[in-house]
Amino acid sequence: MTDPRLQALQQAVPELRLTTEAAELEHYGRDWTRRWTPAPLAIALPSTVEEVQAVVRWANQHAVAVVPSGGRTGLSGGAVAANGELVLSLERMNRMLAFDAVDRTLTVQPGIPLEAVHAAAREHGLVYPVDFAARGSCSIGGNIATNAGGIRVIRYGNTREWIAGLKLVTGSGELLDLNRGLIKNSSGYDLRQLVIGSEGTLGIVVEATLRLTDPPPPTNVMLLALPSFEVLMRVFAEFRSRLQLEAFEFFTDLALKHVLAHGAQAPFGEVHPYYVVTEFAIGDEAREAAAMAAFEACLEQGWVSDGVISQSDAQAAQLWRLREGITEALARYKPYKNDVSVRISAMPAFLAETQALLGEAYPDFEVVWFGHIGDGNLHINVLKPDGLDDAEFVRQCEHVTRLLAASLQRHGGSISAEHGIGLVKKPYLDSTRSDAEIAVMRGIKRVLDPNGLMNPGKLLDA
């Protein structure tokens, strides 16, 4: 390493793993967005909290920006290093540190994959209920950075509901121990909650204490075929009134087409325009009867055209694959993604307006809809035609996103439901946050990151 700054870092932290190999720079310098060319200064892979602190202090001494990195499964450019930043990867800090049976908490390092947390909780007869398709590759630190949601928010809420405590290395290298696992703590500002969803702009999470809970009751999965978009919320209301819902997810015929082409099994003999996968508690005859009653009521009203209920765990997994396989099936098309939310009560009006807006704005593009409709979160994926230049495709999509942001503002929604703001959505932040709120956010960043070195350019402009 010929760069004197990196030589100084290696001398200051002799045990630190540090690399400038070209393949590593490319690998660690980007997330699942592919819009920016990675160009980091180097990749640091610390294994201890003390090494993280030392790296941050070095960064302040040498005015080097730092991009925290977890599983890099983000979709908003939050983990991109394209301007000579040091990528600080937490993948070596991936251990479980403690389990407390009384408090029912699991303390982990930030680089641990979500799937490993699920497995550890099960070993103790408990569950960590945050879950989504990228569970095998995303990290807990990244989940915290974006307040990740997923498929069971309708039942359990987002990541922030399950974080009992955090340790944070601030932008000046200080170590803060936030909340310490307390259930009640009215001793001033809850800085833990401030960090959750901050996308690495306030510092680096180096430890997390997670709340665990009882396993859910036995559940069943039902796939519903819907004849129109307009009945979607009516079906949701009917099922929610009769059942304890664990999840309620919708997708379109276009989404199903791509998942089937990717190897999934067709659920019905004919194609329907819209589908819902819902999971709900069973365990006794009354609950099972309620599920069938909900389905039959929707069938009688003409809100549902067909349906299938899982008869085994294997069949339940097959039905879930139709929803969870969408992102992977679309990846080759380099989709432009919108991840938006509104209040559930505002969803019908917003859906109608958005469907009309996108139909007019994207007459020549294939638009794939799916989402966590039970918690007001809609994913809109615009697929790039093979012959269209990448930059021109993004330019056209960004024009429509501005229109979508204006619609969200009218309906009191958010331009980012669960993917974060990062680089991709930063131009539209003011559709969700007022000028006064953004000013407060900038002020908070200045306190915790006085030199502006923590993930600069993400979420907020400098």
C-alpha cells in the first residue's frame, strides 16, 4: 500500500485487515444498486470494537470519508463507495455475544446475518420476528441502519420494535451504549431510536441487543386470485376482521409470470390479474373455520376468483416462493425500484391514483407491482427494455418518480417505506420531510459526526 494515509492506518492498527485489491474494491464498493461505479480508497475489515474506533479516529485525522458496509443488499445506494471513501465492512464482526433467558434478549455483533439470528433464537425456543427474502445475505447492522421491515410487519412491526439496545461508534470515535436493554427508560432522548434508520450517517453500530418473543401459533398459508385491483383492500379488511394475520402480501400477474419463468410452480390452471399470499394463525377448528369463512365471503362478493390453502409445510413454502422469489426473478432486468408507503386507510385512493399515473407515464415499460399491502407498503419495479441505454432509462424513471413523490406528498406518504433514502431517493426526501425536519436532521448529524465523514452524501447532502 503506497498511500501514506493507509500506511498510517496499518501502523496505528496492526491487526486490522486492510485490502486494496481491485476485485475487493469492486465487491465491497457497491450494494444491490448497480448505478454507480465503485471506487473506494480501500476496504477495512475490523474484528473488534476497538479497531472500529481506531479506524474512525484515523479517518478524522486524515479527512477520509467512511462508508459502513454490512451485507450490501440495500436497494437505495446506501452502501455505495464511489468517491474514494474507506469502506468499513463489518462482516468479520459476526458473532453472537450473549443470550439472556430472563430478559429474552440476544446480543450480537452487527455483521451477523439475519438468518443466523433466526436460527439462534430457535435454539432457545424463541423467535426474532423480523423477516424478509434476503435473510441469508443481509446483516443485522444493515437491518438497523434502514429500519428494515419485510413480510411480517403487519404482525410484529419493523426492526426498531425489536432493538433493546445498541452500541454506536460515533463519527468522532466515541463509543455510546444506548438504552442497555431496558424496557422502561424515560431518562431523556432515546438515542437508540435515532440511530435506527439513520443509514450509517451518524456512526457505526458495533453491537445490538435484540428482543425475542414466543414462536407464533401454528399458521397456514392461502393464495388468493383477485379479479381486479379495486377489491384488494376489501379482501384485506375481510381477512383482517376474521383472522390473526401474520402476513398479507400482494403481487400482479406480471410478477407471477417472471417467478414462474424462474422455476416456480404455477398455482392455478388459468392466469388472474392479481394475487394475494396471506398467512394466518390456526390451531383449532374455530380458527380454521374462520379462514374458510373469510374466503367464502370474498368469493360470494366477487372479490376473489380462486384460492388454494396449503396442506403441508412444503406447499406453504411453494406458495411463499411466488411472492419471495420476485426480486431475484427480476434482477436480470435491472429494475428501477420505488418503495413507497401510505397509511392503510389512504391506500385505496393512492393505489387508484398511482395506477393511473404509472399507466400513462410508462406506456412502453413493463411495470411489476408487489408489496406488503397490509402495512401500506408498495413496491413498484420498472423493467428496463433490452435496447435502452441505462442512463436514459434512469432519466425517464426519475421523471416519473418526481410525479410519484408529489402524489405521496398529497396522500401523506413516504418515498421510502423500508429501503432507506441512500443516494437513490435523496432528491425526493422533501416530499416526505419538511424543511424544518431536514434542518433538524442535519443538526443532529453535525453533533454526532462533526466532520461529516460518516457515509457522506447518503440521506442528506453535506
